[in-house]
Amino acid sequence: MRDPDGSKLLTGDEVGSLLRTAVQHAGGVLQSWALDHIDANPQRSTTATYVASVEWPHGVRKELLGVSARAGGLARTDERAAIFADGDREVAVWIYPKDPDLPGLERAAYPTEMAAVLNEYRVFPTPVGVDQIRLDMIGYRPRRRAVLKCTVTAPPRVLYVKVLRERLFDSVKSRHELLLAAGVPAPVILAATSDHLLVLDELPGRPLARAIFDDEPPTTAERLIRVLDAMPASVAALERRPPWADAVRHYARMVSQALPPLQPRLDWMAEQITQGLEGFPEGEEPTHGDFHEGQIHVRNGHVSGILDIDTVGPGRRADDLACLVAHLSTVQRMNARQAERVHHLLRTWVPVFDERVDPTELRLRSAAVIISLATGPYRSQEPHWERETHQIVDAAEALIRQVV
């Protein structure tokens, strides 16, 4: 098959006829569409979403359409979507929020349903009405996860609804409970539903992702390390998840597929990272697994909470610190003042990190994370994704050249 993973089909004009057929099957007429998001797993599978204008019997409405194609045929959960044939290939198509791998999304996406969830689990002392709830999508990775912000007006409170896949739900829930029992400032679980929703309380403080631009440093490197070291030893007994560096060749291949001229550079970087890390053991320290400014809250100079603890498990402290360095090194679309503040934090924090972990390991692992982040602009279909991808790859190479 010339297009085994469906990437050419789902990113080309030919997908339009497939979308039209799917919308017609659902009772509508497709007026227009545009590629919104793409998750590519080269030679294996591709999932894409499209922003579409659809005319229904009750009027025209914007919709989000999802399509998955696989090299090995349909997966079990594909059967929850509508199946259409494109030549010799079968693809799964759905209309948001009927994501075939996130059954709870259908409830999380509508105020009427979310009010019922909050009342069923008695999150508030008195019932909450539909008119007291506002829902905002924070993030949606099709067939992977979703997070919605739920703002309740009376009593005033902000909650977050995490929509998970069935096979991950119990492990994520238990990780929250484990950290909270140890006094680590993770979000408190207010409800855990049978369709795999976690309703979480808002963390105190502000996201570090905003605080990095403050005139005064939002916290110190020592305090960031301290919150990681506060995780209980029992975290090291959890299932091990591979560090980002283990998949560097995979991510390099994904970036190269989107921008083929980058392949020689990426192949060289992946080789340098793999060889440079060969002598380091897996590690048995309790780690967060995805530690960056978007996952950290700060207040009065201290770390007041950590988010997204799905990846908590055994590993190396260098992986957590490298993840933070990588994300700070690739913040996009900053003005000159913001860039200066972020660069100041890196100049201040990295020398402290170098005292805690091996400096060469820190830079190579940071570069591996950056290569994984280089898939983001294309995946999210940013307007200038080619330029941003080049900038991210440049940041990875700069770190590697510091140590090789």
C-alpha cells in the first residue's frame, strides 16, 4: 500500500469526499472544511480532525470531525465510530464529542450533562443548575485525552474535568491518591465516574507558564527540585514509562515526515543522543514524567501544585529537569521582554540543575524532549508551522553541541 498509515489521505484534498459522505450519512450537508489537527504515527496510523461547517435540518453549525486510518486495519474501539471505505482501506469517522476512545467526552462537553455529574457525586452541598455552569475546552488530543475547564458561578468555583481512556483511568486515579496521601500538592479528586471522567479541584496559585514572564522570578530551581524529591518512594514501584529519549528516533522520524529536508540533521541528533545516554541506567527515583511550566503552579515564590500526574513513576531526576529545560527553551511567539525573562530563568536555573544531575545527561535528555516537541506545530497546524519547527530543531541542536 502506497499510503499505509493514511497520512497522505488525511492531509490531502481527497479526504473531502470522505468527510462529505460521513456528514451526509449523519443527516447533514458539508459546506466547508479545513484540517485542524493531525496525529501521525509513521507507517502505523494517522488521526486527524477537521473544522467543518455543516448544514443540518435545524440550521448551519460549526463541527469538529475526526478520522482515523490504520495500516493494520481497524482497532476494537474504531467500531464505536462510523466506518467508511476509501478504496481498499476502512477508516473510522466521528463527530465531536463522540470520540470512540473517550466515551465520557459526550457528558463532559455539555453543561446539562456536567450539571448532572456534579449533582450525582454531590460535589457541592446544594444542586447546581445548568445556567450556573460554563465549559471551556483546555486541550483535546483526539482518541487520547481531553481537559475541560468547568466554571461554576454560584457558589463561585473552578473545576477541571479530565476525560481519559478506559485503560488509563484507574492508574491515573491511583496516582492522584498516592501523591495526595503523601502531601504532594496534586489536584484533589472531587468525582470519578464510570465513563472515565476525573473531576478535579483547581490548584492554588498561578500556572508557571504565565509566571515565567513576571519581573520577579516566580520560584527557585531549588524549590522545583524539592517538590519532585517530595514524591513518596512508593512511586518508584509503579509501572515504568519510557523516558522521552527512548523514543527520540521515533519523534525524529515524525518530524522528518512532515519536513523531509530536516532528516539528515535529525538523524545525526538522534544518534548523538542515543550514544551519549548509553551509559546511564534507567533510574529508580520517583519522577513526574512530564514536568514543565504548564504542569506547575506557583504562589509567593513556592510551588503550590503540580498537574497531569498520569506519567508519575520510576526514572531519573534528569528526565524531569530536562523536560522543564526543553519546554522553556522552545516557548514560541514571545516578545523581546518575555524572551529576556525566560532566558534569565534558564541562565539562573540550569546551573542549579547541573549540580543535581549530570550536565551532559541533562542536555542530551533536554534535546530529546525538544525533538518530541518539534512535532507540535505541524500536529496543531500552526499558520507558520514550518518556521516554528525549524526553530525548535535549532534549539535541540544547540544543546547537543554544548556536550559533543
